[in-house]
Amino acid sequence: MRGKWNNRAGVGALTAFLLCGAASAGAQSGQSQPGQQQQRPPAQADKDKQPNPAPLSMDNVAAPASPEEESASKAIQQATDPNKKTQLAEEFLQKYPQSRYRPMMYQMLVSGYFATQQVPKLLDAGEKEIEMNPNDAPVLAVIAQTLARTYNAKAPDAAKQLDKAELYSKRAIEITPTLPKPENLTEEAFNSAKKDTLVMAHGGLGLVYIRRGKFTEAIPELEQSVKADTHPDPDPVNYYLLGVADKQTSHFDAAAAAFSKCAAVQSSLQATCKSGAEDAKKQGSTQLSAPN
């Protein structure tokens, strides 16, 4: 599974959510938002408290933006080419490292790096955004899924990587239902973006459990992930992972169904999933299946 961190070109609705939310945050940058001065990472948050539903807080102590800075920010928001937008955001952060628009820029970078699968840059930008906005559910979900899918058991920080993927996944799952709709996003796009967030968060958590050998715990998370994925071309990785978990727990019929759905999506996993479906059917005909 290493290297198959994302088999889609990008999640359109989620990207729109990130960018529209960033624009909303930028528009509100001159206002003080009660309850949004929390700068602790999620690992240090009080789990007994309800999450702040606003995922896009601003750094209230930032100095007012200069006219040049405002102009540069607007130019980046209006850029239509993803690569150009990413380049301008990188240049903006180099020129204005303490800007109140930092959250917006990091969200744009997360979106751009996610679409182009630049994993190291994605993780770096995502961590910086989460440090400023611990309740940014879409970014939490993107980083959680990426950490789980790029996991290397031989890396010195492998255990910490899985721990962080689990933490971020659970945090995103907790926060997403409470998110307020950005004014510049339609209801349909907002609902689709929330589903995309849950697809990645549940899928990332399911993969964390698989990597830990907890296949029974992985199944409900992956089932939630594929259920939320209503795209015409759903992410085949989560169907593949569900097939693996079902097969490992002797749910052969369910495994065959999951692998078949994976094989129906055009991706590099098609041959693997087709073979997995055939093997699960054979095992189901010769071995006793576990009860559902």
C-alpha cells in the first residue's frame, strides 16, 4: 500500500471547502473571534470540552495588513491555475512570514500539494495550519489519510506517525458534523465537502487499525468511509482496504463485494482487487465464514 497514498487526482469539493473557507477567514481577519485564540495542537486539547466548530481561526495578534499585502492576497485568491496559485502562496509566505493571512495561504498550499501529490510539502504545510487552527477538520483529514498511506514501518518515527494519523482522524470525525457553512459555498458543495472529509478521516483511521493488525476495528471505519464516498469515481483504496480487513476476519462474502467494487474503479489497484475478489469467493466456498 505504500506509494498509493491517493489514487484520485484530488477531491474537488474538499478543495473548494478549503479555499472558500480560507477566503472567509481572510475576509474576517480584522475581527476578533471569541474562543478562537486556542493555539495548542490537538494532542494537548481537553478532550472533555466540545470542539470549537469554527475550523478557520485567525491569529488575532497579527499586525494589520499593508496595502501591498492585501493586494497580493487578493491576487492569489483570484488565480485560477492551481500551480500558479501554489507558487504565489509560497512566495507570499516568504515575503510576509507573520501575515494574518498565513492560515489562508497554508490552506491553499495543502489543497495544491494534495492535488499534485507532493507529500513532504503537503505534510509540512498541513502541520503549520493545524498548529494555528487545531480544529481545521478538512486539513486534519487530509494529513491523517496521507500519514496512514505513506507509513513506513522502518522509519524511526513510524509509531508516532500512526499515532498522529489516529489522533487527526478522530479529531476530524468529531469536528466535521459541527462545521459552519462558509458564506461563499453552496449547501450542496458544503455537504459534499463534509462527506469528503469523512471519507478521508474514516479511511485513514481504518488503515491505521489495519497497520496495527486490528482488522475487526478497521471494518466499521472503512465501511463509514465508503458509505460517505458518493463520487462517481470513488476512492478505490478504501474498498481495497475494506476487502483486506473483511478477508482477514473471514468475512469472505463481504470481502469479495468490497474487492469487486474496488476493481470496478479504473486505477492501479484494479488487477489486485479483481484477484482479491476471486480469492475471497474461493475461500468462502471452502471455509466457514465468520458471522456478521
